[in-house]
Amino acid sequence: MEEYRKRIESLRKERNAVILAHNYQPPEIQDLADSTGDSLELSRRAVDTEAEVIVFCGVGFMAETAAILNPDKIVVLPRPEAGCPMADMIAASDVIRIRREHPGIPVVTYVNSSATVKAESTVCCTSANSVRVVESFEDRDAVYMAPDRNLARYTARHTSKTVHFWNGYCPVHEGLSSEDVQACRRKHPEALFLAHPECRPEVLDLADVVQSTSGMLRFVRESSASSFIVGTESGILHPLRSQSPEKKFIPASPRMICPDMKRIGLEDVCKSLENLEPRVTVPEEVRLRALKAVERMIALK
């Protein structure tokens, strides 16, 4: 493992590369990354980087977003089979049909979607800024959100607009039940429960705090509480424990593991830097249309 780390450090300089890692990645991947974060943070950092190569340690739609934003850079995804089941639940043809059935209504698409789906959308959003994006349509009374029904329901709670939505979901967050949370709370009554907006509405009803992964990190850092039940993918436990080692973090369920987020290892990162493969590219026609939706999201402060 140490040999891989040394080789990665050498290649990173040689290739003028930046390594971006999502908060759900394995600890060893997060530790070697130049930047870690959630989808919104990493999207913005992909724009800001002056590196010639972006190694994206995450899943396919994230690397596609980096390629959309950086057509002049080489973007590699160390394990191309790392996908997102939620993203696979909707296709561009579905968005075209949504627009036909709901004329004039903005389509707000979660970044957990393919480039072709983004290209048919009005604007993208993340779990961190979905409410802000929806509220930005001041002259519209309704929006359509895709593909995550749970994020849409959460957003609807915080806006007066009518929120229509696609019936997709994240299998990891959908799998967390209110019974899981209640059982965990009985064992740890002193702990605050942090939930991700991708969780079911009945789970969010039990939450002390609902936040994106970066929001969770920020909340814990600023909180006087010492114990937390964490309702999102298990990878977030590593940065939480690293930044707040004096605090206690309990997974809301042992099942909250995304196999796609755990595919990339140090050997994969090393090979991708050596070969600059597997590359992620987006056809220019699709990229330009998707870029508009992504840029509208990033422009919202």
C-alpha cells in the first residue's frame, strides 16, 4: 500500500493531476485526495482546478460532471463500472416526456444523473442546494424534480411551490427504515440523529438535523453535542472521526454501504495516473447542453 501511495504522489506531480474524492470513498482514497467533499463542492473544485488531469474517485455521473465542466482537461474514473443505481432509474427520453407532459415547468435534476439527462434539464441541484435552486424560480409556482423522490419530498417541505417528481431513489438511503433509527436511538438515547435528504420522509421526521454530507461535517464541527447517529452512507464516518476524534459516531444501520462507492482502491488510482485511463468524455453536443444546467446550479451562491 505504501508503494502505491509513493507512486501516486510521484505521478500526481508528473501528470499535473488533481485527485478528487467523494465523502463516501474508502478512507485510504479520501486520505490521498487533494480535495474531498460532496457533489456540489467537487463540482465547484473541478471548475477551479488548474491541473491538466482530474482523477475522480467517485461514481460515473460525478466524473461526467467534471468532464462537462472541463472539456480541455483529461478526466479519468479509476473504475468505470462504478455507477449509481439512482442515476440509472431515469433516461433522457424520460425527461423529454416530462417536459412534454408538464409544459413550461422547470425540470430540476439532481446531479446524480447522466450527462444526457442533465442535457434535457433546466437546471441541476444537489442535496445541499435543492431548496435554493427551486426557490430561484421566483416566477414559477411549480417545478419537476428528478430522479430522487425523497430529495423532492424533502425540498417540497421547505418551499411553497408545487413539486412534481420522478419515482427514483438511492437504494442505500431508501433502505434505512424508521425502525432502524428508533432501535439505534434506544441504544444511544444521548445521540443526535443526522439524516441525509435522500432518506425516506418518515426517517427525516425522526432527524434532529437533515443535511448533505458536507453539511453534516460542518454541523458536527460546530455542535456542542458529543454523540451522533449518522443516517447516510458509511464512508462519511471517516471524515467525521478525523475532524472530531473526541466525538462518537454511530451508523444508523450497518447496511448503509454503497458497493459502487467502495470499488476504487489505491492500485486503481495508480494505474489511472500511469495510463491516463479509463477516460470519461461527453459528446460535445450533449456537453454544451448539460453545461447550461450545471452552470445554473453552480452560479447560485
